[in-house]
Amino acid sequence: MSLGVETRAFRVSPWLKRHETLLALILLIALVGLGAFNDRFLTIDNLLDQGRFISEIGLIALPMTFIIITGGIDLSVGAIVGLCAIMLGYSWKNFGFPLPLAIAFALAVGALAGFVNGLVITRVKVPPLIMTIATLALYRGLAEGISQARSVRGYPEWFYFLGQGSVFGVPTQLLVLIVLIVIAGIALDRTTFGRTLYAIGANETAARFSALPVDRVKLIVYTLSGLASGLAAWVLVSRVTTTRMDMGAGYELDVIAAVVLGGASIFGGSGTIWGTVIGLVMIQLLKNGLALTGVKGDATIVVIGVALILSVLIASSLERRRD
Amino acid sequence: MSATTIASPGYARRAAFRRLVGQEALLAVAIIGLAIVVGLINPRFLATRNLSDLLLGNAYIAIAAIGMSMVIISGNIDISVGALIGVLATISGSLAVAGAPIVIAWVVPILVGVAVMAAQGAIVAYLRIPSIVVTLGMLSILKGGLISVTGGKWITDLPQDFHLADLSLFGVPMPVIIMVLATVLAALWMRNSPSGRAIYATGGNPEAARLCGVNPQRTVLMVFALHGLFAGIASLVYATQLRVIQSTTPQGLELTIITAAVVGGVSILGGVGTVVGSTLAAILIAEITSALVFINVSPYWTDALRGALILATVIADILRRQRRAAQGWKR
């Protein structure tokens, strides 16, 4: 069986490399094109600014890559962002938690929310799609119920460092994201944990028969997804300075689009962190480029929706031709 | 599970029958029980006015849940339907205000609904892209498209005869008539016609369905087209009820519709469920939402309750199936 996975990985990887090269090429062309079209686009300031906006989606896209590689999906990430943002603000304001404790509490809630997803998916065998649709409703509902639509503001100055500050001119949250990208990339490529993800996605039954800890690994990735959503909530609240119950609504679209655009197969078994990063950058550049040319925010969602469907269409037709 | 079915079809049929009757009876009991309990706490809940408002205001959800049930039974999912209903309602209202004949304002949205859903169905069935990806993409296309085209402007001054939902027949309001008619027709069709049975076969086991002469791809395309039809009818009931159409997509509507289908007994693993159940579930959910107001619970808890309800139903369904599968193996 390990032979099976290896031959598959061997077979897939040259194409994946090509896919990423192709993406990087498109990205380069887009960069140059947008730069030629608008002289504000290719400035250091603008690009660093975009790095700020990328971070929340990017943080969640890392564990989402893991999940999609296993053949799963997590639609509840946006709702977890909302719930964590509310828990951060609420526990600080209403429980009187010191702010650092409130942050830790929000992160714990995020991890717990993801853990619950993973637990039901692995123990009860509810399909991830349905489980996370249900918890999408549940977690958003909890955010609404707990907050009663009240927003929280007036955080102390130091709290804004993560979302608005910078280190040597680089936005703080972008640095955090870069560190986590490197860790996630190494974990996926160079560790047993990472290789297990591919094995599960390629053939879950075979992975089980090879005595791989399938359920435990799945539980870990869904928990990581919740934790990352909590982290994204922290970054988001720090960036926009208020806590609202509708925070993170629709994030699942951007996150899944980035991962799929980055070459991860929605059927599981393939995908890389580097691909996801390129997908992420492409989506943000698309948004930013469109915004600079005067397209309003709502129209950019249309473009992302089209990009999502097209990238899956193209990927699957390429795959079929290869077979 | 499939082994059970093959080994003893009679057993499986009886089990399925028990299960269906069980879910629908359970829902009916829950609807009546909840009404009694809330009525005891606050008798105003049982006022005819409140109960009829409750039915009228939520008939469109029940109608849309019929199509959603078919989609889920066929083994797919659709999360774009809420946005689609918003788009169709806007099209309908814009046509009416622009002075188009009322019949056009009623029929065009239904046709557009069928076209959009059939397109999605074709991508899912023939290009083999998972329905979640297609409908997630479509959700954002419809949502973003609607806001950027209309700018979120409200549609007012709708002509008087546009309001189909205000009519009534023998004292029964039109939305209720449409809801009951759609549910009964769809239920009979799904139970008795070959193409209706094909939906269950496709959702239960596409490969087995193919070997029995069912074309799973055509079935999925048909299911999505029908889903578009019901979404169109739902948007008609929804739009003609409103005095002002907000030309935005109703927030979280797709979740309410999916909840109605799942709580109504449609198994998320495909192959099982009825639209009578989904209609009853839509009524129950509306009743719960309304009851919260009457027992002084903040309406902001509605979504959490809905989420808990769908989660509980899904887990119960899967556990029940696993237990039955285990029994099947022993036999």
C-alpha cells in the first residue's frame, strides 16, 4: 500500500510542479499587467498593505489545505472567526478577563469549535461537508446569541499592534503568516504527519490498513482549522478595532478558492502549501487590481466565484486527459 | 448498508417505511406539542392571526425545501438557493415596476431559476465537479452580481395586482395553497413515478442505479432543474408578499432551507427522505422561531437553535443508519 501512495505521489508530483509553475507565471503576468495599468499598484506601500489584508484568509488557508488534501472540507471557518471575535470582546468586556486572557480564551474556543467538528466527523462519521454546514449555522448562531448584536470597541493601544503595527516596515500579521507558512510547508512536505494527509486523501481505506492514525490526524487538522480561525479573528479584530457578530462571514469562499486555485484537488490526495500561497496572492491581487481600476467590492466576489469554478473545471479536465 | 438492502429487500423496505412514517409523525407531534406548550405559557401565540402569519410568511421556505430535498436525496447539496431566491425576487419586482405584464413578472423568474439551476446541474452531472464547489461559486456570483447591479436599491411602488400572495381561494391564502399543492404533487411524483424513484436510486447508489437502467447524470440534471423550478415558485411567493423588495440576498436563507430538508428526514447520505417531511419541518422551524418571541427569548438565538437542530438530526440519522447496518450484518 505504501507503494501505492508513493507511485501516486510520484505520478502526480511532476504535474503539480507544472501547475504551480503555471500559476506563478500567471501571477507574474498579472502583476506586470496590473502594474502597467495602474502606477499605484506596484508600489511597496500598496503591496505591503495587501499583505495586511491577505493575512486573515491566509492563516485559515493553511489548515484548509491540509483538510482538502485529506479529501475533507471545512465550511464553518467564517463562523468560527465570528464566534472567536465575539468571545474575545465579550469575555474582555463582560467577564472582565484581562485582555491577554481573553485572547487565549478566544483561541481556545476556536480550537474547541474545530475539535468538535473533527470529533463528530471521525467518531460519528458525519461527512465533513454536512457537519461543517451544520456548525456554520451553529457557531454563527452562537456568535449572534452571545453578543445580542452588540459590538465591542475601545481596546487598549497595544492590542492594535498585531493588526495595524509593523516590524521593520513589514505588517506584523504578515510576519506571523510567513512564519506559519514555512512551518506548514515543512510539516506537509517533510513530516510523517504531512505524508499521512496525502495517504488519507489518496485512499483512506488503504491508509487505515497501513495502520496510519487516520482519525487522530483528521481530528488534528480540523482542530488546527478552528485554532487558525481563532487566530484570524484576533488579527481581524486588532485590524478593524471593533468586534461584530458578522465578522468572517463569507471567508469560507475566499479560503477554499485560494486552496483550490493553488492546485489542491477538491477530491483529496494532492495540494501544496506553496500552491495555496500563490492562490492566496492571486486572489488578493485580483481584488486589489479590480478595486484600483474602480470595480466595487461586491463585483470582486463574482470574480472569485468564477475563478473557483473555473479552476476546478480546468484542474479536473487536465486530470481526466492525463488518465 | 447496501449489503442489507441486497440481502433482504423486504426488511429494508419495512425499515425505510417505519423510518419515514416515524419522522413525519414525529414532526407533526412536535408541531402540535410545541403549539400547546407555548400556548400555555403565552396564549397569544395561538391567536389565529399569529398562526396564519406564521404559515404565510414561511410557505416559500417549505416550497424551496422541496427542491432542496430532491437535491440532497440525489446525493448532492446546493448552497446557492438563498442567493438565487433573492435574485429572482429582484427580477420579478423590477419587471413589475418597469410595467411588464404581471404574468411576465411572475413567469420570467421561474424560467431564470430553472436555467440557473439546470446549468449548475449540468456542471455537477456531466463535468463531475462536486456540487459544493459549483454552488459555492454560484452563491458568490449571484450575491456579488445582485448587489453590484442593483446597488442594493429597494424596489417600491409595486403594482397592486403583482401581489399574487395576497389572493386567496375559498378563504385559503395563495401561499398555503401553493405550498400544499407543491408538496403533495412532488411527494406523489417522487413516490410513484419512475423518474421520481430514479432520484432515490441515484442518491442511494449511483452505480447500482446505472445498472438498473437509470441514467444518474440525467437524473441529477433533472433534479437541479426541478430545484430551480421550486426555487422560482418560492421566490414568487416570497416577492409577491413583500411591499418593498430589498434587492439583496436574504442572509442565511440557504441554511434555513437545508435545515428544513434535513430535519424533515432527508438523509444527508442521500437516497432517503420525503418532501412531506421537509414541509412539516419548515413549519416546525417557523413555529420555533415565532415561539421564541412569545416566550421572551431574544431572536438572536434563533440561528444557534437552528444550527443545533440540524446537527442533532444529522447525528441521529447517521447513528440510526449505523445501528441498522450493524443489525443487517448480523442477520
